[in-house]
Amino acid sequence: MQIYEIKDSCATFVGCKYAISMDTSKKAPLLISLENVDIVKEQSLILSQVSMQIFAGEWVYMVGRVGSGKTSIIKTLIGEIPVYNGLARVLDFDLCGLKRRQIPFLRRKIGVVFQDFQLLMDRSVYENLAFVLKATGSPSKAIAFKIEEALHKVGMSHKKHKMPHQLSGGEQQRVAIARALLHNPQLILADEPTGNLDAETAAEVLSIFSELHKSQGKTIVMVTHNRALIQRFPGRLFRCEGGRCNELDTQQEIDFSGFEDEFGLS
């Protein structure tokens, strides 16, 4: 694996928000802008010269084999992996030189859904969501309303007093989506949200994302290994392969008969 020498080149950019080029032909706000970003983890170069622009209201997939860097992109977008060079901006945050104290504020504006749910197993559904709201400083009077609103959106209001172990995998993922919606984010990042689910349940979970996208205009960026879901819910497609992440022109140009072998999808 290539060893990457970290250089604090990002600090040489004064106000990345002014350096990043904007596509003014699109009316939707630009939510994610990466230009020639090297994604580095523990001094190892994972992806080089990543460039992408994602606008409000878009549905975007990231595909690739295990270890190709898809999750590293998600971690970069939420500030878990620092940006050392290139130009990077998410929402109103310049990722170049992002301060540690800024990271919680960035993450409050992004809904993140993980493959393994990451629920607190010793707390009920309601208590899981309340914990997040209390930790992020939501007013006490608003907590109950926000929880009810989020659970209603994913069809889980009737299970709010259940413990996680009393729920199916699909129901746990619905709760995880509700948790991501608590702060009403415009941008949702989903890291293989159907990876632990059977085909029928996976389709139900994707339908929730689809409804959020269509009815509320949420921007969805999703890492997935599920070929059938990509066909059923089409969107822009980025492939991570060989240390690069490139957008494929259109899904119509993809030969889905070889999709499983090429991308490691099922």
C-alpha cells in the first residue's frame, strides 16, 4: 500500500469556499464539492484526486469492491478523515483545515445511516433518539415532538417503547434512519444501509429513502452492493476502483449482466 507523506497544503488555501468552482448552470444549491482531494487514512493513500459535485435533491450511489475507498469518502464528508490537500466543502463547511470543535456542528447538518444500525442496545427506541437530541443540545420541550415526527416518517411510531433486540433487522434500520432525520438534514449519507437485510426488507428500506428524496427533496448519497436496488431506484453512479473514484456517465451504458463480477455487487 502506498505510504502518503502528509503535507499541510490545505492550509495554503485562504477560504476554500471561494476557490471551489461552482456550476452556475444548475439552480440547485451545491452541497458537496471535492476537487482533486487525496483521501488518506493513517498515512496510507486510499483514493487520489477525488473530484465530485453533488447538488441538492440528487440521488447518488457509490459502488466498488470491499476496501476500494467508498466508506472512506463518507468518513471524509463527515470530518472523520481529515482533508490535507485539494479543495473540499460540504454544506457550509470548508473541510480544508476543519477544526475539531466544528465537527459536531457539521454532523448535525448531515444524516448518517450505517449498515450495522449502531443502536444502544440497553435503551428503547425512544430513548435512543432522545439520547441523540440531548447530546446535541435540543431543548427539552422539543424532544418528544422531534422523536414522534422522525418515527412517523419511517413508520415506527408504534414501536417507540420497544428495545432494539425486540425489533427485526429492517425495523432497526428504520430506527437508524429516524435517528438520521432528527435534525431535519438536507443531506443524508447512507453507508450500505441494506447490507444486513434480505432482499424484500432491503427494498422496503430503500422505499423510505425514495420517499424522503421525492417528497422532501432530501439529497441521498449511498454506498451499496445491491445491483437490484440501483436498477429499481436509479441515480448518479460513482465507482471506486484502483485508487480512483470516477463517475459513470449513465446507468444505461452499464452492462448489468456483468455488474456483480465487475463491482462485487449482488
